[in-house]
Amino acid sequence: MTHNGSVPTDPDERGLFTGCVGAVSHASSHIVDKDLGGRASDPWALSGVALIQLVGAALRLRAKPRNEVEGGKPSACRTEVRG
């Protein structure tokens, strides 16, 4: 994953990252204040949506090649050994 600090620089990764943060915080807020109103299913439904987004983000990042070239230099996270 290409990143600048803790936020990804790739637009797709940035969208997945911010979407996951938003979904998890939204679900968490409904879990914490479930006694203040809303539907009884909101915490469960929103947690399910957040989980689906997290799984999708993990699959997207896992499918991305680890040895992408960035800035003309091979990525430091993986080196290929040729025998």
C-alpha cells in the first residue's frame, strides 16, 4: 500500500480507507447510543455494512501487487530473489 503517513495516496485505497473509517465510526456510535432511539436493528445492520467494507478493502489491498514500482524505484516491502 502506498501511503503518506497513515493515509493512502492511491485514490481507490483512500476511498476504501475513509469509507471504512466512516462506516466503523457510524456503527460504533449506534452501538454506544442504542438507547437513545433509532431501530433496534441499526447497530447490527451498520456493523454488517462496516464488516463488508473492511473485507472488501482487505481483498483489494491483498490483490494489489507488492512489488509495484513507485517513483522509479522498486518497492522496499518485497524483493525478488532469482536463483
